Amino acid sequence: MARQLILVIAESAQSLEKQLKNSRTASQKERLQMLWWLKTGQITQHKTLAERLGRDGSTVTRWLQKYRQGGLSPIRFT
């Protein structure tokens, strides 16, 4: 059974979409895309998110932990 994601995303879907369109690096786009998918409910499982991003599950876990700890700033630039 796939692991359900429980994450409160403070930003609105519209805000995330705008930032996604204005992001300049691929790493920023990946992380913002991840949050947008979660916020809009398109993806609800950790495994599906990792597969869609083409990243290992541990990478996605690390990004989510950084978001939980400090919002967008740490996940966008590290």
C-alpha cells in the first residue's frame, strides 16, 4: 500500500502556479511542481509523486521535510 501524504501547504494553488511559471531553474520548477500537484490534489501518494518527478523517494522526502521546516525558501534554493 502506498504511503499517503499529509502536508499543509500555506500557499494558494494560484500562487504556486505563478511562481512555477516565473521560476528560472529546473530545480526550482521541480519543487514548485511537486507542491502544486499536492495542493491541487492531483497526487496524494508519496510513491506516485516520486515516480512523476523521476526522483528517488528519499529525495522527495527530503524536499518535503525542508518545506515543513521553513516553507518555500529552503526548498527553492537548496
